[in-house]
Amino acid sequence: MNEYLRDAIRLLFILCEGSQALPESICDATHIFRGEARLHALDFWLRYPDYLAAELLDRFARDGQPEDLALVENIMSSEEPDIRRLPMVRYFFGAFDPIDNAMSILKSRELVAITGRKSGGRVIETNFLLFPKTFAVCEQAVKSAPVLKWYCDRAKVVCDLAGSATGTALKERQYKRSQYAGTELGYQIPSITEAVRARLDAIKLKGK
Amino acid sequence: MARRPKRDNKSSWTANIALRSGEAEATVEEVLDRRRIKAAPAMSSPRRLTLKTIEFRGEKHGTVTEGPFNFKWSDLEPGLYAILSDSNLKGKSSILHVARWLLRGEPASGLQKDVKAWIQEARLQFSLNETMYEVRLEDPAQGTGALVQLTGDQWNQLARFDSAAEFKSTMSEFFLRELGLDALPTWNDELGKEVVQDWAALSGALSMGPTFSSLLGDVNMAGLPTRLMQMYLGLPWVSTYCEAKVAKSVLDREESERVRRQEDVRREQMKRTLELEDQLQKAKQELTTLPTLADYRAQYGAASEALLAAQAQRRSSLLALEAAKSAQMQLDKAERFDRRRVVEITDTIAAGRIFRTLDPKCCPRCDAVVTEARREREEAANACAMCGEAMHTGDDGEAELVVARETAAKSKAAGDAHREHIRNVESESALRGDDVRHCEAALAKLESELRAGNRRNDLMLVVARLEARLDEIQKPVATPKSDRLKEMAIIAAAVDESDARVKEIQEGLLTEVSKQIVDYARRFGMIQLSEARLKGNAQLDIVKGGKSTTFGAVTVGEKLRLKIATVLAILKSGEKRGIGRHPGLLFIDSPGAQELADDDLADLMRELKAVSEELQHLQVFVAALASPPMLAHVDPERVLRKEGEDWMW
């Protein structure tokens, strides 16, 4: 069984949700997702629901949106940090997992086209072009396989959370999480579930 | 066999008492001295009292012969005198009373108050053997006056008195000393104390009448007649006997008092002992409920061991819990992994189904477009249009999902089972923790009991104190018991010895006196009297007309004669032996009033005169109504008589 298929569909939803419409089509592509680092950063939050929850608690502390708290409660109560976690290894610039295989699945189906800018033979920016077909597949996927809806919803959440921040900025944010930062190079980034649960309990207790 | 006591002198007196009591002579002497029991002094020869002059003056009130009076009767000698008047209440008895008043130092009960009040001054001259004395009562109301003695031609004052009490003690001391009489101590049970019969009482033996109920004396006080008899008989050991007897009574009383006090003390001790024993019992009871120090040590040791054991068990239960938790972590991890795997496979299958519907357009590696030829080949040979690998059959991972689900279910079951196990281990561990805390608390309690455990010490102290106090209380009271008993034995021996001495002499003497009584009484007209027996207790038994009777049972007239006969018999006996103490003076008041026939009175007076001549020193004053027998037998010059209604003074 090809497990890259799951990576491919997850990335596909992130790409769609995190893309912007092109002013004019380039080779039939209508949208663009900018930055591979950004893709990695957004993917990290999907793969580590506990880190996402921590970000949401930060935002709740800042903005006080009840939906954030409700979502965190939902994440924690459905044991997502355990069940949905897909461990990543910390590498020089944060969480890293090669996306080549997943991307080739998307690329061979002509759902994504990789583009970018090069300077002196070195790639300095990787962008992803998306086609109308890409969005149609996403829509169809959620309909035909409801289990995949989670990826679509979560991609919306993380993209909303990230806003217009660049991949570098996002990675820096993630880097700051002490647990994450404390992880040695080449080792799996550990869970912060218990810390998040404690924060949540404290907030709930305070709210009572 | 006890040595027969000799009774010759003082040394044999103490020796005999020592013999009787079994004590040393020195002890005997010390005790007798302390108790003031004197061996009978050597008796001096009898002293003779003779009135010489009776004189008094004053003023009568409320009588026919009102006015001043001045009575004087002088040149009196031994012999029989009579004071006679034709009718009563003319002052006959008063003359005797005044004489007695001056002798006694206090008025006799017969002296009428109004008569006493009339007298403004009184004088009595008397001789004792050859010496002249005079009592001068200068102011009877005040009791002032003097006792004087004639030395050569001079009256020398012997004593001066300024009150009735001083008057009485002056006369008492004088006569007791001069007559060689001892004030007789007697024990009065009613008063519970020693009473000294002084001269006033002893001088009762000098007078008789107008009633004659008592054989001797005029005061019928318990024991007095006996004492008077013994005294006037001249029994040398009587006073000693009296002193010893009184000392014995005092001692007995002291002893019974002491016994009573001791009884009180013993009762009090008993009460106190019971109280203390009760307290002791309670303290001991409480002590038995408290562990001893050894118990404490044993308990402490046991508690320490129990704590160590509990701690060891807790440690092992904690270790077990730790191991179980660590195993649980592994199980949890596996469980999570398996659940994740299920999700992973599920999602992958779904993704695969999405992507399989999309045919590849190009090679993701070289971007070469998938040609129609390759697509046809894939259709025909079921080989991938791009890599040529055999295309997958119907199975897109369902079988793997089934396995993953089964695995997940298993690991969940294992996790659940282990969680149950952990709960057991945890509750076991909690129990072990409780055990440790209980043991620690027990130990702490013991420690604090040991530290603060003074209750036991306190109780032990209390017990020791109570036991000491009980010992103290139950110790026999240290009384010089032997000394006391010694003294009592000595005093009892002194009583016995003096009693024996008195009785030995008295026996023969009383027989002799009794014979003399019969003789005198028959001379006084009691011719039917055949026998008389004067007993040691001064009771007189007689045989009259062949019948036995007593002094108390005869007629008043017979009593008069027996009484006079008895005094005279005692007097004569003393005279004969030269040791009697009766001074030889007698006052007889109104013998004629005692239903005495004139013949009998004649006999009495005649014989009285005869006896007063036999006993040369006897001086008798009789006050009576002037009757022929009286006038016939008293020398006219010795009769003081007032005729008609005249007063004697």
C-alpha cells in the first residue's frame, strides 16, 4: 500500500486552501501556492494537532474567540494529538519531511505544477501552480470519501491561522515552542499534548 | 510466795510498794513524790482545844428587846457548860453558832441571817494546849479581822484577813496545822475532780444537833463520815490512803481519758487509712492500665518494626506500580500506534481511490507524457503505462485495514486490562501508604506518650506517697505505755499498802471503840443496847433488845445518844492511845428537842458530866431549854441562863 497517497491528499488540501488566485492563467493554472517552506510549516500543524492546539490557545488568549477554545477542546477530547499525529523529524530549519513522493503523485495527475525562481543555478523560491481540476478533485474527494473531510477542514484552519505569514515566519513561530526547539536535530519532535491539556484545563477552570 | 510486807517505817512503806508493784524503790519514790502521796507523818500527841471567852456585840432589830447588845462569856475551862433559856428563839444556839463561826472561819448553816447581820464585832479566845489565841472578827460584813497569839503578855498577830475567803483560809490553815490534821483529799465523781475537805468540813465532828441524822459530822457528804472517823481515831495512814486513792482516781480518769482519746485517734486513723487505701487502690488500678517502661520499649520496638515492614511493602508496591505504569506507557504507545495505523490505512485507502480515478498524464520524474501506446498496453497487459509493473488487483488495502483494526482492538483490550491492573496496584499501593501512615502515627503516639508520659511517673509518685503516709499512720502511736502502767501499778500498790496499814490498825481500834460506844450509850440510858459495831465505813450496827439494827433505823432520841457516845468513844480511844486528833471540844445543840424523856436527858447530862471529868480536857457546850435534868446535872456556875422571855444577849 502506497502511504504517500495520504501525504498527497493532505498536501493537496493545504495547497488548495493556502493558494491565491492568479491574475491571469499561466498554462491553464489559475491559482498559486507560494513557498515550499510555507507548505512544510502548514503541514506541521496538520501532523501535530497538539502544536496546532497550542497556537489556537495563544490566539484565544489574544483574541478571545470562543470557536478557538471549542476547537481545542474538540482536538483534545477526540485524542487527535495521538491518533492524527504523523511524526516529523526536526531538521535545520524546523520540521521536515520530504514531500517529493507525494508531490509526484499530484504532479503525474497534473493536479500540481511546480514552478519557481532560480538564481545562479540554485532554486531560491518554489511555488505550486494549481488548476481548476485540482479544486474539482478536492471537492469530489470530500464528497466521495467523507473521512477526507478532516484534511480539508484542518487545512482551512491552519491557513486561517497562518494568515499572510511567510514560511520562514511560520517556522520561526513553531521554532519558538520550547519543546519543539528542545528537540535535537534528527529526532522526532515530541508531543506537547499534556502541556496543552494543562493549559486548557487552567483556562476552563478560570472561565468558570 | 511473796515476802510478807513489814510495816514499821517509811522505808518499809516504799519498799512494800516496790514489792507490790514490782518496780524499783527509786521509781516508787519518784512517782509517789510526783503524785504528792506522803507516807503518814509521825503523829504528835493530841492537841487540846479549849474555848476561853466568847464575846460579840451589835444591835438587834425587829425584836421585843431591840437595841444594842454586848455578849461576853469568859473564864471558860474544860468541862460541861450549858446555855439554857426558858423558851426557844432566845439566842441559845446563836452563841454556839458564833463560836463555831469564829473557829471555822465561816458561818455554819444554822446561824440565822438576821442574827448574823446584827453582829458588828465578835471575838473568840481559845487555848490550844497551853497557848492562848484570839480570833477577832472586826467587821463580819466584810470579813476583816485578825488571828492573834498571846506570847508572854503580848498579843501578836499571826494572820490578818480582809475578806470572808481570807478569813476562812486563815482559820483552816491554822487549825489543820495546829491540830496535825490533813486536809482530806477525796475524789468527787460528780465533779470529776479532787475535792479537799478542809477545816470547815472536818470541824463538823465538833458539833452535833439540832438534828442527829449523821453518825459523825454535820455534813452528810459521801465518804466524809468515814474520813472523819478515821481522822479523829488517829489512824496515821488515812491521809496517805486518801492521797493515794485520789491519785489513783486521777490516774484512772487520765487513763480512761487517754484511752478515749486513743480510741478517737484510732478511729480517725482508721478513717484516714480507709481513705488513703481507697486512693492507693485507685492509683494502682490506673497504673495497671498504663504500660510499664518495658512495655513501652516492647511496643515501640514492635511499632518500629511494623513501620519498617509497612515501608518495605509500600516501596515494593510503588515499584510494582511504577513497573505497571511503564508497561502501560508501552501499551498505550502500542494502542495509539495501532489506532493511528487504522486511521492511516483508512485515509490512505480513501486517497488511493481518489487518485486511481485520475490517470497519470506524465512521468513525475521526467515529465514525459504518457503515450497512447503505453495506455493501450496497460489495458491489454494490466501493466502500468508508466513503469510497466503489474497493476494492482481489486485489493486496495482492505485486508490490511481488517488486520489493523483487529490489532487495534487487541491492543486496546490489552491496554484496558492493564489499566484495570494498574488500578488494583494503585489501590494496593494506597493501602500500603495508609499502613505506613498508621504505623507512623502509632509510633508518634508512643513517642509522645514516652516524652509526655509523666502520668505513669506521677502515679508511681502518688502511690509511693500514699504508701508512705499509710505506713506513717499505721505505725503504732509511740506512747510511754510502760511508764504509764508502771505508775498506775505503783499508785495501786500505794493504795493497797496504805489501805492495808489503815485496816490493820483500824480493826482492833474499831472493836475497842465499839465496846466503848456500848458502854457510853448504856450510861446515856440505852440499857437495851447489848452490842455495837462501828465499821470501817463509819456505819454503826447495833443489837438492841436482842435485835440487830442500825444507827439509821433507831429513834431520834437514840440517835442523839449513839452519836454522842460514838464521838466520846473515839475521843477516849484517842486519849488512851495518845494519838487521836479530836481536839476535845463538843457543841451539842438542843438535845432536849429530840423526843428525849426527861429521865433519859437526866441520864445523858449526868453521864456527860461524868465523862467530861474522866476525860480531863473535854469541854462540852450544851444549848437547851432550861429543864430540871439540865439544871440538875450542870454546875450552876457553868450554866448561862435567862429566865422568862429574856434573850440570852
